[in-house]
Amino acid sequence: MGFLYGRAALPGGVRECDIAWDKGVFTRVVPSEMRLHKPTKNDDAAPGGELPEGWLILPGLVDEHCHGGGGASFPDAQDSAEVAQAAGEHLAHGTTSIAAALTTLSVERMEAGARLLADAVEDGTLAAILIEGPFLSSERAGAQNPAYLEAPSVEIANRLLDAARGHAWGMTLAPELSGASEVVDLLLERGVVPTWGHTHAEAGPARELQERAVAGGAIPVASHLFNAMRELRHRAPGPVAEYLAAARRGSCVVELIGDGVHISSELVRNVVEIVGPENIALITDAMAAAGMADGTYELGGLRVHVTDGQARLRGGNLAGGTSHLLDIVRTVVGAGVEVSDAVTMASATPARVMGLDDRGSVEVGKRADLLVVDEELRPRRVYRAGKLVAQDGKLVA
């Protein structure tokens, strides 16, 4: 068992709160000006306690789109130790649920990667898998390996989904490509979320496939909105306005890499004001360099050079992020987004997208995932399923 008393980011705002958990599940979440917990002789052994002034309790963060960290890359991993290394880097900084994202490689290598990541979901290291590629636009490939791009294929999609063994929450494709609608139908049949990304689509094809997916019962996701996507222009709007309008209607969730590098923090604030935090998922899109020094790293078989914390291919394209999700929360809060909204976008919304109904917010009956931060929104303690797993950005045994 354990308990905490302090200021907490809850739905609707930040309030003083008395929180308790037992057997890894929240048993009491009571907004209160008074500490309701009555200490017992067993409390000395229980994690938690009353927090210092200025500290804040957040739900454990949820990243639905991450390629690696701590020097290890999910799509390039050769064994479970490398997967755990990447996941552990983000766990130490408050991301208690993470979806490992594949990138475009040969279909055989993507299958092998999906099998390895599925093992990690089944042992609890990961929460889910995102299959990003190979059905992407060559004109908007970004840091996806163009040598292995494929036309949308039901046969290939089935192979990748089978390798993921039911743990893929989403598959990314460019909606303008021939065969995309058939793959979307397959995803709907298999309960996998279509995500729109690395696309050069005009508005019409983007809207058509978005509406087809919604009619089939899905709430699609716009993968890292604005990035690797036809630009929004007033006479040639492309897909961005369609996805914003759909998010405003509650029929699409838009991902934002809100690190201040991929898109401006002011634009993140604007999107929050337009569509609301419940329709936005903050993501890291992080690659192996997250939490590491500048240098050269690998992403999907491509060499990535990191300078001043920015990851780029030799030609200059951005090649994923180098931030932890808490860094992104801090950045968007610094741009004027309310803390509670930033936390919703980094926890409740992505948990809902991935179908993780047991986490994403501090509520009775949900898994006791907590992140305690100081007044500068730096990680001080991380609890997963009620167990203290990290302190001050370091994993604990």
C-alpha cells in the first residue's frame, strides 16, 4: 500500500488531493484541503507521504509514439535488453506506459522487430506497438528509409499485424496512396487504429479516408500533425485542416511533437485552443538519442546526427525527437498551456487512443501510475502499479 498528499493534476485542474493505493491500484482519490490519511504503524514501510511545497502529483505519462532512447532504438533493437534500455530511459523520467514505434525497413526486418516488441509488451516492458511504415509517401518520407517504402498491401499489413500478435495499437499510412482504403478496411476489421502520416495528400483524399474510417467505427489519429505532411496553405490546404476539423468534431486525435523544435510552442497552444486537450496526444517521436549526448545514432538503418539536441539526417531532415515526454509537457506549459491540459494530452488522451482503460489518470480503480515533479516540472519520483521505480531521473532497483 502507499499514499501521497499534495497538489495533484486532476481532470478540471490542479487541487490539493489525498491519494492512496493498494495492490497496485488507486483506492482513494479525494480532493481535499485536509490530509485524510490516518497514519498507522505500517506507514513507515509504505511509499509516499506528504509532498514538499511546490511539488505536484501527475498521472504516469503515456507516450503512444516513441522510437527509442537511452542510446537504444526500438526498430533497430536486436534483443530484449536493448528494448528494455530504451523503455527504461523514458520510465525514469515519468513515462510509465510507452508504445514502441517501428520504422520503415524491409518487411522481413519489420516482422522480426514486431515480434521482439511483442515479447516486450507481454513481459510488461512496453504497453503497445505502433507500426509506422512502410505504406508512406516517398515525397514525405522524412526519416523513414525510402528504399523500403511499399504500396499499401493487405498481404503485407496482415504479416506485420500477425507478427505484432495483437499488440499493435495503430498502423500509419499515407491516405493518398493506391490501396490505402483496402488497408484501412483491414485495420478496422482487426481493431487497429488507422493513423495518417508521412503524407502528401490533398484535402480531398485525406477527408475521404478519414470519413471512411470513422464510418467504420474508428477514431483515427493524425501522426505528428504538421511534420512529414503537406503544408497548410490558404489555396492548397492539404490534409492538416481536415484533421484539425475532424479533431474539433471529436472524430480524430492529432499527435503533436511539442518539443519546440518540430513545431513552435505557440502553434501547440493554438491547436489546444482550437480542438481541446482531449483531442490531442503529445508525443516524443523520440529516437535513440533521447537522454544522451550529441553524436551519431541509428534510426531504421539510417545514420542520424544529433547536434545541440536536434536529430537530423545528413540532408537536414529532422529524424525524430530527443526529449522525454515530461520535457515536452514542460515546454508547452512554458508556452502558456495550462498544466492540467498538458498532462491530459500526455496521459489520458494517448491512453484512450491505445485502449488502455486502466491508466492515464488518477482515479479510483485505475493502475497506480504516478509521477511526482518539483516546482520546475522535473521528475522526482515515479511509481508504476504502486511501486517506486525511479527517483530524480534514475531507475531504482
